Amino acid sequence: MMITWNLFQPFALASLACWLCGALLALRPAGGSRRISLGLMGLGFLLYATFVAGLWMALQRPPLRTMGETRLWYSLFMMLSGLLVYLRWRYRWMPLFAWVVAAVFIIINLVRPELHDQSLMPALQSGWFVPHVTVYIFSYSLFGCAALLAVAGLVRRTSSYLASTDRLVTIGMAFLTFGMLSGCIWAKQAWGDYWSWDPKETWAAATWCAYLVYIHRRLRKGESLSLGLTYGWLLIGFLLLQMCWYGADLLPWASAGMHSYN
Amino acid sequence: MFVRVFGQKQTPKGGKCFPPFGVFTTFLYFYAQNPYRYYHMTLWLFIYLFFFVALQVVTGSGMDLRWMAFPLNGMVAVGLLALLFVATREWDRSRWMRSLRSPRMACRLLVLLTLAGVVGGLLPSGVSFSTSWPFVALLAALIVHLTLVLLHRLRRFSLKRDGAFLLVHGGLWLALVAGFVGAPDKARLRILASRDGEQSAAMDEQGRMVSLPYAMQLLQFHIECSEADGSPVQYRASVAINGSPVELSVNHPHTLGFGEDLYLMNFDPRASEAGGEAAWCVLLYERQPWQHLLLAGLLMLLAGVGWMLVRVK
């Protein structure tokens, strides 16, 4: 039996169901349900990977050329990254969070099947495309969590969230940096330059610097720094990443950048 | 709540002035209130940048890179590095040096860089802020700061304790230096390669013609279309360079020599028409002799960041 996009709905919904049950179980603090939770998430991956592998064989090429195909990988990588962060650092909400983002891309694919075969333009036909974008989206999700914790910390006027935000920012920056540097290396291959200060790159650099401000503020442990600004920089960083993600495209002169594929 | 959470904050004056001057005045206001607190270095940094803002306003344009071409850029870089090395040897423990390499100084520079990014992101596309004097000065300050940080850490280091730190800061330093110092040696030229006859004349971004040691001729141009919706998925050109054919496509450039790469930029629109043939294509010749150092820096940064990730408890 050939696996085609027609079979996406049953496979995707089954994977989502397994992942959701696993993610919900992961929220529980007790130890017993953890193995069931991991088993369910693993089953979800098996189902999803079966679909991807089947599609690859049916198409006789890696499914990386159309918009629908790239969204397939986004969902997979989001869920995988969320699971890895959960396994490594025990953030119990992480799998559920990753599930929401993975579900968004799967739902787009389910609701807009006509985009499945819409080919990616030549500029996006690169092995760097999926890693560059998924790693960025994952780091954004971590920074989103850090921003929520920052708001909580500001409202409650407590420094108790800083330990968690430190960890989230360190992990987030690792992924953000990988996203940025993979973008640099790809840009050299595609456009001839590692960095060209186009709007998206400029906002990306600003975002990177903003989180570096947070990290270096936290390194100044001896000095009495204002808590408001420490949490504040997490919010500034989050605002800047939104500008980078979609804000830059909304500016009137956006079409002049390299990242606009018109 | 506002005052308590955000620390001492009062409404600054001078809001209607020319923005950098307004910021400078604001700063002097805070400094006047607390001259012996920790504002010294911030003030010096502001004075340093203000000078370059004034330079930008007076000259009306940014730094002209042409006079820093190799070997002058290399010599200046080595000279400055030697100066900083000697300074570290002699005065590492002095208050000034400690201040220049402190995390506090890092914060100052990073805040200014974030601000520069926001300003650069909001500027219309015609304005080149990356070669503007204030930005070049800010990057130079960052490179000096990073050099001092690294030189200090290298005096006595253990790989286990400092490995990630050195990779991250050293990688960033290398990438910045290679990019900054190597910028005058970069060339971005366009060649119109056509089917009839070889072409070795290239045009730079200012419209000047440059002669390259490569004679290029378009042999074949092919647009690969998707079976599903007929839209183009790849553009391929077969180009003869000094007689030997070479394949070029999007995301697959050709390396001509050390630091020299050739890219497919554009093509004759007649190729898109049914049965049409491309009579010409535009190639991009990119020369960046310092690119390998830049890449090495990026890879070091990546490795360091990965190391830090693994180390997170």
C-alpha cells in the first residue's frame, strides 16, 4: 500500500492523540505515569515517522520540496525538541507546549491540503531550510515561556523565577544561535555573504543581543541590579523576536529585504 | 510599584533635542547627580560614540572602506592586537582595565548594539547603517572589549572550566574580526554571461567595470519545473569558465579560487516562456579572502554554545 497525502489525516490525528495523552501524563509529578507517558509519545513518533518514511518512498525523493512537506518536518522537530528538553531538564509542561505548536502545523496541513504540492521556490530548495526554521521556532517557544515567567516575576515582585529563566534562556540561546549561524552558512551558499544586514537579519541580531544582555546581567551577581530591568530584558527580547519573525515583514519597506521572496 | 521595581527613575529633560544630543544631555544629568558612582565608563562610551555620531552628521556618509584594503587592514589589526596584548601584560589589574573587560561593560555594549539593531531595523532600506561611523565605532569597541576579555582569560585557563567560554567568545571574536577587518577586501561583482562570446568584464556595486582573469560564456540554461504545479524548482546554468564547463544552480555556487565564488544571480526572462531560450544570465562573483576565518569563528561559536547547552544543569 502506497502512502500518499490522502493518508495524512489518519496518521496525523493518531500521532497527535498519542502525543497529547503522553504530554498530559507528563504533567503529573508522580513517577509511575512517566513510563506510560514516554511510551505514548514514542508511539506517536513511530506513527508519524512511518508516514514520513512512506511518503519518502512513494515520492522517491526526500519530502522537502513543498510547503506542505516542510510543515511535516516542523511538527516532527517541534515535538522531538520538546521531548528532549523534557527528558534532559524535567520541565513537565514542555511536551504539552511543544504539542500545541506541532498541532498548529499539522492542522494547517489538514485544513489546506491544496498547499501540499505547492513547490518551494529554488531559493528555498536547500537542506538548511528545515533546520534553520524549526530551530528558530523552538527557541521562540522557550523565550515565550521565559517572557511569561518574567511577567509573573514582575507582578509578584519576586526573584524566584530567575533560576528557571536562566535555564530557559541558556537553552533558548543555544537554539537561537544555531538558527542564526545555520542561516549565515546557508546565506553564504545562496546569496554570497554570511551576513548582509537585511531587515530580518538586523532584527535577529538585535534579538540575540537582547538575550545576551540578560545573560550578562545575570553574571554580575555581586552588584545590586534592579529586578525590573532583569525581567524587563526578557520582555524586550521577546518583543524583538516578534519583530524578527513577522514584524519586519509588516514594515512598509519590507519587500526590499533578502528574506522577502517576491 | 513603578519606582520600586525599576529602581531610581526620574523623567529626563531635553526630549525635544536632536536625539543623540538629547540622550547625551540626559546622561550628563544623571552623571551630575552621582559623579563618583559607576557612571564613568558609561560616560566615556557615550563621549566616544557621540564623536562618531558627529562625524557621521558632518561627513554625511559612513566609512569609506577602500583605503583600508590589504595589507593595511591586516597591519592595523595586528598592531592593535599587539597594543592590547602589551596593555594586558602591563596593566591587567588596574581599575580601568578591569572595568573595560567587566561583564558590566559587556552589558553596556550589548545594550547599545541592541539599540543599534532596532534603529537599523527601522530605517528604510536605502540607508546603509552598517557602514555608518557610529556603528563601525561600536563594533570596534566590542572587538576591543572581547580582545581584553579573551587575553585576560587566556593568562591562566583550564580547558574544562574555560573551554566553552573561550569557544564562544573566541569564536565570536574571530568572526567579528574576520568580517570587520576583511570588509575592505570584499568584492561583489556582476558578470553578464551570454551565449555568443566570452565575457571577462564585471561591474561592481558603484557601476565601475573591473576585468577578471576568468572568461565566461553561457552554454546552456535550464529551468527545472515541478511536476505537480509547474512552478520552477531549480534554475541551472552551464557556464564555460576559461573554456571548461561548470554547473551553477541556486544554492550551489562554484568555487573559482581561494576566497572566490561564483553564483547564479539572474537570467534572461525569455527562458520562462514556452519554448523560450535564455540568451544570457547574470553571475555574481564574490571575493571574500577572509571568509574561511569567518566560518571558523562561526563554527567555534556554535561548538561553544553546544558545549554550554550540554552543561546546563
